[in-house]
Amino acid sequence: MAKPNYAFEKRQKELAKKQKQQEKQQKKLATQNEPSRDDVTSQAPRGIAGRDV
């Protein structure tokens, strides 16, 4: 029976953890860069006499 390769398992676990952290960071940055819903609606084009279209 083959003996377990603990170093390989540890490395794989570290890589998975690092990948998860990077995805979380990207998601966090994406939500910060998106304009909020209030900002989008306040920038909507106006019709005649300033009324909403």
C-alpha cells in the first residue's frame, strides 16, 4: 500500500485557499466599482420639462 503524500495534500489545500481568497477579493472589487442603483437612476435622461421619460 502506498503511503500518503502529506506535502502534496498540504500544497493542494494551500492553493485552493489562495484561489478562494483571490475570487473573494475580485468579487469585493467588482461590487465596489459598480455604481449603486441610486446613482444609475439619478443619471437617467430627462424628458420635457425635467420629467422622467
